[in-house]
Amino acid sequence: MDAMKPVGPGEGSRQACLAVLALALISGAVQGEGPPRLERVRVSADKKGFVLEGSGKRFTPWGFNYDHDADGRLIEDYWEGEWATVEQDFAEMKALGANVVRVHLQFGKFMTDPRTANAAALKQLVRLVELAERTGLYLDITGLGCYHKKDVPAWYDKLDEDARWAAQEKFWEAVAGACAGRKAVFFYDLMNEPVVPGGKGKRDDWLAGAFGGKHFVQFIALEAAGRPRHEIARRWTNRLAAAVRRKDKEALVTVGLVPWSLPAGQAGLDRPGLSSGFIPEKVTPGLDFVAVHLYPEAGKLDAAMETLRGFAAAGKPVIIEETFPLKCGPKELGEFFDRSREHACGWIGFYWGKTPEQYRKGKASIGEAITLGWLEMFEAKAKTMTDPTSPGDSRDK
């Protein structure tokens, strides 16, 4: 992120904007306004969306995955020594119109052994929650990450299935216990893209292959051993959701699913012969809503809509927890957002610590041009997607 690089074009205007924001916050405090007061988010009575608990107003999740910086570091790699960067980025995401930020916590950074949590990491997490409260942002706290293989404890990989699940329970009890009662915590995502192995053999690695140097897909078992895959997924989901709710009875719980979690032949973006085992209608009864990761392909919006329709069939609110113009352009992604409102009630893209103004300065790479287009589209749609003054109607109560 930019706080770790020499000052370049656009940095002065960025700092000026932040100074104005700080002045506005100070002015509000002087007048007795203080930081934004967050209401707890609840699932609407009709199970099609979300409402704010006190006012009953509709709440549309609209935000960013704050997953790594420009150098690929995860938040735990720099949130102690470079806290000002985190504060700066939260202010920028808020200014772009976001109301939700998704953060990713690695298991190895939060557990020192199968039963003991890292007190320093939990303290820093609480600090992050407090920052979200001050900024007026809700958090999607995604846990059990093993994105960087070097950060995975050797003892963790040696655990058998039941012992590994037990250690994961301890992780969630510690995290949920530290965050309990904080209204800025929108929900807990049990794991990013979990998978149950298929076939008759036994895996020798809990992680799938890397993408961009990170392991996003993780197996919850090394073998099915004759068990129905969806039953393994259901047992794991219910066990970890119960661990969260033992410590935080208020916040919502979900799990981030790959689009090929749908049964073969049902998904519009189906991958022949590939399935995660996390069939939505089988695993979501114990969850509060469905979270799917969906990257529409150019010229295939109908297929993306078919996939989304399959997740909505589970009968619970659907948030597209990961999306980006990775396989299509920003304009087409915006069209998908408009169409997807039929089945989805929330959208979370990505932010990597650089504002649109900074992308506009200098000569941009192809990737930077795509990201700029994404951020411009996100900012343009923010108001119409998330108007906080819009009262809940009969569908939301």
C-alpha cells in the first residue's frame, strides 16, 4: 500500500482529502455528533435480505475484500507496525461508498497451539473492530485462512481430521469471544472456499494449489472414506457455527462458497467433474445466509445468473462475497450487478489501498486500468445500491 512507498503523483491530493475527512470528524465530535452509531444487522423476516435492528431500514451490503496490500502481504503482516495504513485505507473505502469490509484472518497467526489463541493477535483484531466502528463500516470476518503456506504451523498439518476440526473450533471461540457484542461485526465467514475431497483416495495436503502465490481453497478432510461429501460438509459447518455462537450469540454466520458448490449440471458456470461438496441446500440450514464467490465471464451473464439462481434456491439471503472484473469488463460487471438484484442482496469486491485518483495519475498498466474501471463503477453505483435513508418495506420486515 502507498504508506509503504515513496510519495508519488496524487499522494498530496490523497493526504489533503484525508485531512478534510479528519477535520470533518473533529468538527462532528465538537458538535457532539461523534463517530457513526452502527445498528446491528439482522436477516429480514422474509429471508431475502437484511435490515438494521433498531430502525428497520433496509441494509444492502456493498463493500470490499481488504485481503492484501500491493506487495501481497496479508493484514496480519503489517497491522501492528503500519497501523496508519490500515486507518487510511478504511477511510478511503468509506469515502468510495463502502459499508462493509471483508478481512481475512490466518489460522497460524491466531493460534499458538491446538487449544491456545494468540492474545496479541486478538487484541489487534479488537482494535480493528473499533476502527470499523469509528469509520462507520461493518466487518465480514473470514477465518481459518492458510493463504501463505509458510504461515501454516507444522503441528496443524499433522492433526487428523477430528483434531483439526477441534483446533478450528478453538480458533472461532477465541475470535468470536473477542468480538462478541460489537455491532460493527456484521458476520463471521467460517472459511474461504472450503472443499470436501472426492474419489476413493486420500490426500496428503490440506490445501489446493496456489493462485498468485496464495492458497485460497482449503480441504476440510483428507478423504471422504465412504461418507457422503455433503454430509461431511454439513457436520463441519454446524460444528464450527456452534463454536461461534457459543461466544457471540448476536452476529450472523456463513461460509464463503465457490460457484461450483452446486450439484453437477445445475450451475451455469459449471466446471465439468468438479464439485466442492458444499451443496448449498444441504449445508446452509445451519447458517444465516448464503455467501458465494462469483466472477462473471464476458458474454456469459446469463450463465452467471443461472449460477446465482442455484444458490438463491437454498431459500436464504445471498451475498456475492467476492467479485471483480477478472473475466469481464467493469461495464459488463455493472450490468451483472443490476441483473443480479433479482437474487442477490449484497456485493463485495476488492480494494488494494490505492484510490481512483491515484490510478488516474501517470501511465497505468492493463491491470491498473481494470482496477480503476472497477472502482469508478463501484463508486458510481454506491448511492443507489445502499441509500441508508430508504425505509424497509413489507418485504424487509
